Amino acid sequence: MKEATTVSTAEQNTFGRKFRNGLTKKLVSLKRRPQIIPILLLCVTCMVYTFNLTAHSNAAIYVTDSLIALYVFIITLCSMLTVFSYMNAYSKGKRNLPMLVVCLIMLAIQIVLDVVCYSIYMNEITNLGTPLTLDVVNAINGSVAHLVFLAISTLAVVLLPVYHKLILKIPTQVDDEEGDNMDDNAGEISSEDDDLDDDDLD
């Protein structure tokens, strides 16, 4: 009975150590490539609008403003290009400022056009008697949701140097199978990463 308990405890300890090591390695990778956070958020933001694209297209049928279809097309195009432009901004490990500016411009375009589309929908319903169909409701809710994710993604892009420094302050320690420890502290990742932190992400 004692042997079984000992084996079970050892297995739990092994699993816990592997889990901690895996989590720590992910954190070390995040310290070296913090731009993965904005990239993931931009991808989610793009998917949020893409999933509501059918509702926007159908809602345009009930709206008298003929430009709303163009607005939807521009938002969709910018939503996709924003992801690629930001990925290219850090494609070689160093910040490409022109591509970063392009990314921010397209984020701003999406925010403005989302607000315009929302205003058109509300004006059509309130003043022009446009029927409040399911597609119109989904289009309005989709615009609001997209605006929220756009705001979060924009903050993630702009504030990357700030929260990257906070991530670097988190101590990380990886235990190997022999019980030795390998310390990866904020400033000890590598000299190249330090240059990236100070020069390329600020």
C-alpha cells in the first residue's frame, strides 16, 4: 500500500514538474517574442468580423445608404491586411516602423468605418423605418463586438513596449530531469534579445 502511494506521489510530482517546465518555456519564448500577443489578438479581431460578414451583407439589403456595402468591404480588407502588416513589422526580429505605421492606419480606418456603419444602422432604424430584422440586429452587435476587439488589439500594439518590460520582470526557472535548475531571468536571455528589448520594441 505504501509502495503504491509512493509511486502515485512520484507520478504526480513528475507531471507537476513537466507542467511547470512547459509553462516556463512558453513564458521564456514570450519574453523573446512578445509580439505574438498582438498578432493573436489581431487574428481574433479579424475572425470576429469575418464570422459576422454574412449578417452585414444581408443587412445592407435593408439599408438605403448604398455606401454601406463599400464600407463593409473596406473593413474586411483592412482587417485581413492588418494581420499581415503587423506580422511583417516583426518578421526579421527587428521592428519595421513603416509596416507598423501601416498597421495602425488600417486599425484606425476600421474603427472609423465601424462607427459610421453603426451610426447608419441606428439612423435607418430610428428615423427611416428600416425593419429590425435578425440580420440587422446581428450586424449591429457585430459592429459593437468588432469595435471592442479593435480597441483591445490597438492597445496591445501600442503598449507592447510597456507590458513587454513587465513580462521580462517575471522570473523563470526550468527544472531538468536530473533536478538541476536553468535560470532564465529578464536580462539574461541573450545579448541579442536585450538589444531587441531596448532598441526594437521601444
